[in-house]
Amino acid sequence: MLRFAELALFLAPFAAYLVWYLTASRGGPSPGLLAISAGALVILAAALIWFAMQEKLGPGQVYVPAQLQGGRIIPGHAAAHP
């Protein structure tokens, strides 16, 4: 899966250039496409900021990974530093 992500990140600029090249020869992208793309980027940025704020541990907390105790899975959680 990591190799797929690396490959996708490597190929993304080439795909963006190809899209630009194909649309530029026809007079450029339509205003609707530009608006949708800008909206998608704003939503992506907002989602990344929200996710970063939700997953932050407080001061003095450490992450305790998921554990198997007595046949039950205890989910990962934050705990005070011992």
C-alpha cells in the first residue's frame, strides 16, 4: 500500500500537467471546473485542519496502543504520562 501511495504522489504532477495541457489547447478549463476545483481544495484544507486538531494529544499525555486483554480488544487511547 505504501508503494501505491508513493507511486500516486510521484505521478500526480504529471497527471495535473496532462490535464492542463489538454484543456489549454481548447481555450482553458471552464469557469465551472475552476470553481469546483477551488471548492474541493478548500474542503480538503478544512478537513485536514479539523483532523489535525481532533487527533492532538494534550500536554503530558501519551498514546496507549490497542491491547488484547481477557479476549477483549481495548481500543487505543490517550493516557497520562506515568
